[in-house]
Amino acid sequence: MFVKGDRADRAQAVSLRREAAVAPHLPAAAPRLLWQLEAGGWLLTGWEAAAARHADYGAPHNLFLTRRAMQRVQDVLVPPEATVLSAVEQWGPYADEGAGELFDGPVLLHTVWAPGDVLLAGRQVHVVDWAWPTRGAGWIALYLSALRLMEAGHTAASAVEWALKVPSWRDGDATAIRAFGAAVARERQRIATRAAVRGSCMRPSRPPSYASTWRFTLERRDAGGSAIGTCQ
Ligand SMILES: Nc1ncnc2c1ncn2[C@@H]1O[C@H](COP(=O)(O)OP(=O)(O)O)[C@@H](O)[C@H]1O
Ligand SMILES: [Mg+2]
């Protein structure tokens, strides 16, 4: 069993509550929630433990397994009874006027895809950390995970090549994806600026520049340029 907990009165406990609330709706790749309790000022959640290691986004076979898991996870839609934030609410405020509606969709999205959230045991993939579940278009998860690949050292071109094999991305509306790129770049700029103001240790320049580079790649692709190998 794997136990996650936090002081019940800390702001971060909210994400633990969100994760527990969405647990009944999660795809098969996610460990099951076994129990949750609040006692002595603590909030604890007990999950099936995955005996696995973190994905390495630099390793081709890990990338293959991650993408296959992502594709399966994308089959899960948000049931009507689940209350999760929508992508329109989350990224709409950063989008160009009226463009936020383009992020709408029925898929239950994992919006983090950090390598530590993708646990590999042989060919089996466990996807943990559903603290930011979001309802939206399937390609959003691809976009966000491609940014993770770039953080792991991939070029934008190689991240595009990886993402293009997933139908939701390949067939996604290019206008919507471009609008999302603009929104994410703004969101990350805002987060980085706030972090810099607070004097936090987050590297302020990196997240916005990844988002901008990726957006640049998409624009090349829309303009008829090759998405592969020419944009960095
Ligand atoms: N069910 C689980 N089984 C095994 N290890 C887990 C499980 N859930 C989380 N972990 C481990 O704990 C780490 C942190 O958990 P996570 O849910 O990603 O929270 P956060 O990233 O917010 O700290 C993961 O990267 C993983 O190594
Ligand atoms: Mg995590």
C-alpha cells in the first residue's frame, strides 16, 4: 500500500482531496484508492502500491510505453457525476479572446505527466498523481507531456514526432492547438513571474521558453514547414 498524506489545514491538502474525489473515475492504469481518513489534523489516502520505477523520457522504450499508456488513458471520459475543473476554465483566462472554448472536450485528462507520475514495471505502466484532473480535449495531455519531453532534453521536433502518433493530437484542430500553445506560454510566464517575485527557486526563464518553442514548432507545421528536424 502507498500512503499519501498532508496536514489537513495546509493549502496543499486541497490537491489530495481533489485526487481522492476523482479516484472512482480514474482509468485502469491508475492505482485504486483503498481508503482515506482524516485524524489528528492529518489527511491520509491509501492507494494500491505500484512496485515500479519512474519513466525515463530520454529512453525510447520508456517513451513508447508512456505514449501507449497515454493513448489508453485518453479513452476515459468524465462521467456526468464527477466534478472536475474544465480546460476552458483552467486555460481560457490565458487564451486570446474567445479562444478558450476550443479547449473543451470530454476526456478526463491527467495534466502533469511528470516522469515521476509514470511508473513502469516491465511493460506495465501505472499513472499516478491525479491531483489536477481536468475535462478537456484529448490533445491537451499530449501537448503538456510533449513539454515534459522537452524538459528532459528533447527538441521540439522530436516531441512533435512522438506526439503525432497519438490520434487525438494528429487529428486535433490546429487552430485550437495553436491557441492552447499561446495560453500555456502565458500561463507559464505568469507562474514564473510570480515565483521570481516570491524569490522561489523555480528557474524563471525555462517554462515559458519551452512553451514558446513548442508553439513555434506548431506554427511552422501549419505554415507547411516540416515539423521534424528543422525548428531548433
Ligand atoms: N500508488 C503508488 N505506488 C507506488 N509509488 C507511488 C504511488 N503513488 C505515488 N508514488 C510515488 O510517490 C511519488 C510522489 O507521488 P505523486 O502522487 O506523484 O505526488 P507529488 O508529485 O505531488 O509529490 C511518485 O513520483 C512515485 O514515485
Ligand atoms: Mg507527481
